[in-house]
Amino acid sequence: MDKLLIRGGRRLQGEVTISGAKNAALPDLCATLLSPEPVTLANVPQLKDVATTLKLLANMGVQAEAHADDPSTITLDATRVHNPEAPYELVKTMRASILVLGPLLARFGRARVSLPGGCAIGSRPVDQHIKGLQAMGAQITVEHGYIEAVVPGGADGQPGRLKGARITTDMVTVTGTENLMMAATLAEGETILENAAQEPEIVDLANLLIAMGARIEGQGTHRIRIQGVDRLHGLTPAQAHQIIPDRIETGTFLCAVGAAGGEVTLRRTDADQLEAVIEKLREAGVQIEVGEGWIRVASSGRPKAVGFRTKEHPGFPTDMQAQFMALNAIAEGTAAIHETIFENRFMHVNELIRLGAKIEVDGHSAIVTGVPRLSGATVMATDLRASASLVIAGLVAEGETLVDRIYHLDRGYDRMEAKLRAIGADIERVKEGA
Ligand code: EPU
């Protein structure tokens, strides 16, 4: 297993280009299943989760080709899908695999998708995805760990077509909204999704689907209306859908500079998508200037502690909680952090404590008392954003920090250590066996 070796204490200086958003790329890749014509996506980030999704789609018969002149542009061809199934071996490594369920049912009237297990950040059930698809007419059973879904009603015993429905999910769910929105694009009649997630990634997916011929309104609000159409068409390379910039990667670099100090310009990003994060950083005393497609961040001295409560978009994102915990660990003052989205998203706390942080957890809240210095140690990454918080802490800690199990980081950050090195961080990947 690869590790990251960080020697802390360097100021960060220069420019970073932000990659396409992981959590937009994953549903967008799955959406290509909806069309019998090739679909081209641009600004696809180079991540392990993207590779896993491509493997999952290939296993069904989807052909994918990265463009020779630009590997972040990929054309996917789902003309011949022979196997509408997502096996456990792939789903267990990436919960977002559930995103094939809606598209498969919508286009083929049947799907077999392994039930994702629990994960480091909580139990994360998919009951709302299932409930919504059932409301659209799917018959779903869970057997031997697999979701077996079929739409009855086709001629000669063949699968039928989903029917539009009004669906109110019990809670706001991001991938749940995405699955149901994709399913509804090819359903008969109108679907209304109430209590829909409003994340920018939902809007990105809706824009892709609309470009493919879907009829969708209200994306980015709590009510999304979809009029089903008979088929969706492809997108040629000239019509390629541009995936939005990764707001969490952006936020992670902002926190890194806020903690380590320095002055960095982030390019190909969008400040409008992370207002809550920028507001908190300013409250912490980090200087932030924004413009069309760029954000400049500057920081010197210790930040001020900032408390927050994670919430659905446009609230403070749970995916930035761990990175802000690292920032607070070296801040002046004490901050209370409340995690309201996931039940178990404080796995980084004990690792930060190994670096000298003062943090007390009480249920879903953590009280962080900033200390003037952290000291390098060996720590273990437990999930994607926890890994990012350990890297940030390592950048400020005195001496060497070795972050183990960085396969979590590789799942969701595009060449993070290379980008950090380019702005002056002393960070290197230690290969397994080295
Ligand atoms: N929930 C249910 N039942 C469901 C669906 C969700 O109980 O059927 C619960 C979850 O257990 C959780 C809450 O509802 O407590 C919200 O979960 P949500 O469904 O919104 O999360 P998700 O769609 O599985 C996406 C992102 C996560 C991000 C969350 C919240 C993708 C691929 N993943 O997950 O990203 O934390 O939304 O914003 O979009 C990450 O990138 O590191 C990451 C974990």
C-alpha cells in the first residue's frame, strides 16, 4: 500500500489547476448507459473511482475511449449492453456504483446491482433509491446481497417501461436524487422529485441529461420535474459535456493554504459553488479573492478557530468537515463542529490527536482546541476526506508525517501530491515495498 511522506513547515506558493468534480463525473459516467449512442464527457478527473466506474461499465458491455490528445475527454458507447449487472467485487470498493441502477432500469427494464455494504463513514442505506424506483413501477427484491429489479408489463413477457411518479424522499439524498432523475428521463409521463438534493453535481447531471435530449426543470431546487422521453441521444466530441470543477478539491486546497500559509491561485474552479466554505475561511482570517474561474487564497500566521454544522447544499458540506478540523487543530481558540449528515464521520479525530491535536468528541459533535504546533507522526487514512485532513495536518506539523493507506486519497483526488509539490510542499509518495 502506498504512503505519503510529508515534511511539514513549508509555505505554499503558486498555482493549482482544479480537476473535474468526482461526484459529478461518477453519475455522468453512469448516465451514458441511458443512450444507445456514444456520449462524450470532458474534464473527467483522473481518479481511482473513475477507473472503477469505467470497469463497472465495461463489465456491462460499455466501450470507453479516452481521447489521445486529451485523456480527460472520454467517449463512452453503451450501444451494446449485454449484462445489466453490477457485481459485489466492484460495488464493495465504491458505493457510487449504485448509480447504475436507475439508468439500467430505465433503458433495459431490468438490473441486478449488489447492495453496497456499510462504509467507514456510516451505514449509508439505499432504501430511498429503492422506494423511488418502486413508486415508478419497478419490482424490487433483495436476495443474496443483490438488488434484483425488473419493470413488469412489456409485451411477450419482456420488461416494461418505468412510469412517472411523484416521489418525496424521507431525507435529502444526493445519489438518490441522481438515480431517480436518471430513471425518470426515459419513464412514461411526468416525475416530480420532492425534497430533492440541490448540490451543484445534481445540476451538472441534469445539464448533461438535457443535452442528451431529456426534459428536466427545477434542478438546483427542492423540486425537480422530469417529463419522460422515448430515447436519449449521444453527444459527439464537439458537443462534449464539460464536467464542473471539483468544489471539494478546491476547498481542500483552500484549507491547505489556510493552514500552511502562503499565497496560491486556484484555476479552472468556481467560487459560486462553495460560498459556505469561503465564508468560513474568511471568518478564520484567511484572505480570499475570487474572479471568473479563479480563486486566490493567502494566509499567514495562525487562523482563528471556526465552528460549523454540516448541512446539505447550500449549507456547509460534510465533505469539507475533516479538512476544517485540521485547520481548527492549529487555530487560535476553540471551535465546535457538528456533523449532521453521516453518523460516523469523525474517524480522522484519533489520527489528528496522534499529531498533537486537542479534540474531544461527544456523539455527533467535536470540540477542537487549537494548539500552536502539531508534531509529525505515522497516521492512517480511514476514508477519502479523512485522508485529506491528515495531509493538511502533515503540511503544518513539525518533522515528518507518514500517511498510510492513501488508496482512500487516490479514490477521489486527482494527483494531489503532485499538485501540492508544485506549490512548494515537501511531499512524496512512498511506493509499497520501497
Ligand atoms: N440515506 C439513507 N437512505 C438512502 C440514501 C441516503 O438513509 O437511501 C442517508 C445517508 O445514510 C446519509 C444521508 O442520507 O446519512 C445523506 O446521504 P446521501 O445519499 O446524500 O449521500 P450519498 O449520495 O451516498 C454523496 C456523495 C458523498 C457526500 C454525500 C453528502 C457521491 C458519489 N457521494 O453521497 O461524497 O458526502 O453525498 O453530500 O456523490 C465524498 O466524496 O467523499 C463523499 C462521501
